[in-house]
Amino acid sequence: MSNNYKLDFDHAFKILILGDPAVGKSSLVRRFVHGKFQAQYLMTIGMEPYSKYETIGGVKVCYAIWDIAGADSFKIMHRIYFQGAVGSIVVFDLTRRETFDNVDDWVQNARASAPNQLITLFGNKTDLEDRQITKEEALEKTKQLNCINYVETSALTGDNVNLAYNFLGSKLLDRYAT
């Protein structure tokens, strides 16, 4: 008996979503994958995997998104979770300065386990008014950390979420599809 499986995608990319607790990582993933926002906060325990299939420039892509818990108690597992990632999204909350200050550590830790990955920054919660980080500061940090892009998002409204994920996907295709 033979197992003839036909994959319905041309490329699969393991992408990590990283950042401090309660910055909106899981909400951003759910918005992208399911097109919905879940109002109640449920802390991620360890890691939660998601998959999403998109077509970018005629190429079928599978995003294997690993939503990584941000709490310190789960950091012991990060090195294992990070292995094999080709891209990371580091998220901070535009209304909480300490989450922005911790972006450097998240990027450094991601690169320690997967040095050649592409990293993009998301400033999340544009729907809230008490913003503490300017766009200029975030763009400077993006440049300083050699990240490929900075996007301001709202998981609540969906603003720029698909655009941001698909930008990373197109850059990954540029790197790996040639």
C-alpha cells in the first residue's frame, strides 16, 4: 500500500511570534489565521502552533506559526522552540514602554538559535490612545537591530495584520524560493 500525499503548498516557513506577555501575540496570530479577535486574555502555556496557507505572487505558502509564551517561566524552552525558524515577528505593545525596551533581548535570543532568520517588528495596539513609543523610535530600533521591517498593527481592528505577515512571507520567498 502506498501513501501518495500531494502537498498543497510550494514552501513552508516556520515563523516564531515573540514578545513580552500580553503584547497581543496570540491575538495577532488568531487575527491572521482565523480573521477574528478574541477579547478575553488567555496566557499561552509554552508554545501554541498555528498554520495558515496563503498565495503570494502565485506561490502557495504554508506559514507554520509558533506562538511562543512570553512569561519568564517558559524561557527555558525557548532554545528548543526557536530551532529551525526562518523568520520571527517580535511584538511590543505601543502603550507599554517596557515591552519596547525588551525587544533587543527577544531579537538577540531568536538570532542565537536561528542566526540567519528574517526578523520583523510589530508595534501592536494602534487602536489604543495612550501610546508611549513613537514611530520614529520604532523605526530606529528596527534599523539598529537589523530587522527587515517595522509595522504598526491592531489585532482588535485587523489593521495591517495580513499586510505585515505577507510582507515577511514575500521576503522569505525571495530568500528561499530561488
